[in-house]
Amino acid sequence: MNSDGPLRPFTIEVIRILKEIPSGYVVTYGQVARMAGSPRAARQVVRILHSMSKKYKLPWHRVVNAKGEIVVPDDNSRKLQRLLLEDEGVPFTKDGRVDLKQFESSHKGR
């Protein structure tokens, strides 16, 4: 994935899906990969978020893992993601997870 060259169809679809996540909801990396047509490409979604969030103004903070956990590696970004989600009305459980049954976006990316 070269951000300087033309984007691959999967990347274009991931960007589109991410931009459609409504405020106050989350999606999982795997959910985005499935909606983009590549169910086994959750790690690629991580790479797209990491490398293209600023350029495409993606709501990176609305993506969590399949357990509803924030998995951003550095502490400051993890705290920022939690703060941004809480500001949108997404609460966390005592063990630091988002209740996916209640706050996972039900949009189908189409």
C-alpha cells in the first residue's frame, strides 16, 4: 500500500466504510475488513488506519478490536481514543471495553 501512488480498491472501500461510521458507535477491524470484501484482512485495516487517518480525516478512534478493546500501542493515543469515544457518548465497562452489543455500528457500509 503506497500512499503516494494510486489506491487499491480494498483501500478505497475501507476509507469509504470508515468515513460512514456514525458518531457514538464503533466497528471492529474485522467488521471493516468483511464489509470491504476481504474478511481476513483485519491487519490491513490497521495499516490503513495507521498510515491514512490524517490524510483522509478518518475517524480512527471509532475502531476497536473484536473484544471491544482499544489496542492502540502507545499510552497517549489509547487515552485519546477513549476520551474521543466517551465524548461521543460511548461508555466503557469496568474492564475497559466497549459493549459491542450496544455500541457497534449496524450500518452495512453500503
